[in-house]
Amino acid sequence: MRFDQGGLEILGADECRTLLGSAPLGRVVFTDQALPAVQPVNFALLDGDVIIRTSVDSKLSAAAEGAIVAFEVDDFDAAAHTGWSVVAVGEARVVRDPGERAELDALPLRSWAPGERDQFIRIRLEMLRGRRIPGGSPTPERTPG
Amino acid sequence: MRFDQGGLEILGADECRTLLGSAPLGRVVFTDQALPAVQPVNFALLDGDVIIRTSVDSKLSAAAEGAIVAFEVDDFDAAAHTGWSVVAVGEARVVRDPGERAELDALPLRSWAPGERDQFIRIRLEMLRGRRIPGGSPTPERTPG
């Protein structure tokens, strides 16, 4: 195992991909009117890309077009103070090609939110980075004084 | 109840603050070397500000100094396809004043990650925005104490 300078276990690319595939929900990080923005989304993976369904007039749809975004998944146990996170960065694009749209429409991907979500956003993931809080050896509480 | 154009319930500011106070973990969204970055953190609230412990040489510490960041908390039920999210945007700063540092050090806030985390970052939250997928659970009552 390798650890970063903050004491967190560094996860390899294969493990990052496995964890990404296990997560029901992720968060897209983008810029909206020059301010940092983040939105939870359910998603599917296709050929290693993240696929999101949104509405044509969504903020995400407008902001993500051709932009570099981050995509994050995590799972933490608040009682045990353990967990992991995986973050990827990559270019997002709105899918307009009819053939590609048909392929994505066949995925088992329906938005959890109500309403029409007929726009697909596809994020080509690069630079996967995963970290895990080491388990088994709980962090000692610092004693005051 | 009010709904946004995507069919999600719009949460009021009071409810956003209550949900923020109920979350054990949030995610800081910032910019790292001109790329979008996101990091899960445990946190405390003080006077409505988010307080995070990190290490002096952390990426977050370097990137957050004086920057406008987003802070996100959410809770989703993947089986029921329900849940909520709250996002706030505000200025982050590294706390250097000894008196303020002492005040923050007295908070019940210990990083879940191992190692020394002696740097405090304080985020003044503004522009709270909350959304809930209709059909989700009601906001939990704030527990006393």
C-alpha cells in the first residue's frame, strides 16, 4: 500500500474504476457564471465514460458543454470514520449524434429526478485519483493539553 | 412547496441550514491549478460558517486561501431514488489569528484522516441552495445538544 503525505491510502487506477462502477451516485463539479458549482447525479458508465441524463435547459447542460469538469464518488462511514473517494477530471460534452444518443438511450439510466431528461452529457474521465482513510488502525484522538 | 424547472423541490434557507447541520460529511469544491477539484471533508459549523481541519501543506489549504469555493452536503437513498442536496458558495480563508484558532481548536472537530491537521479553514457560507427529489424523507429534526 502507498500513502499520500496526508496519511491516506492511494488507490490504484483499477481500484478507482471498480469503485466508480460500484457507486450509485456521483457529483459533477463545474463552473457556473464564474463560480464553483456542484450537482449530485445518478449516472452510468460506458467505455469508461460517465453518462448523465439531464434536461435540455438545465444549468449543468449549459455549463458542461466542452468544459473540463470533475466527477466525484465517495462512500464514508460516519460512525467508523472510514471511507474512500474517487475523483476524475475530464472533458464533458453534450451528445448530439443521433446514433450515439440511441446507444445511450438503451442504457439502464433513468434520472431519479422527475420530468423530461432527454439530454445526455458524456464525460471522458482522465486523471483518476482515489484515496481511502486507512481502516483497522483507528486514528488516536489527540489528548488535550 | 415550490419546485424548480427540473421538478425538484426548492428548499428554504432555514431547511438548508438544518440539513447542513445534520450532515457528518461535506465536499469542498475549489480550483487546483486551473482545474476543478473536490475533496470530501468532515466539518463543524460555527456561527453559520463551515470549519475544516486540514494539514498546513495540503492542496486544499493552498488552494482555498481567499478563494471562492462551494460546499456541498447531500443524502440520497439509492434504492428509493430519493434524497436532497444543499450547496453553498462562499469565501474560504486560512485562520491565522491565535484567538480564533483557539476558539476553533475547542470545537469537537477531529479529522477522520490520520496525521497532524493543525490548519483551520473557515468558509463563510453565502447563497445557500437546496433541492429535494419529491417523495423523499422529511428533514430530520435537529437533535438537542
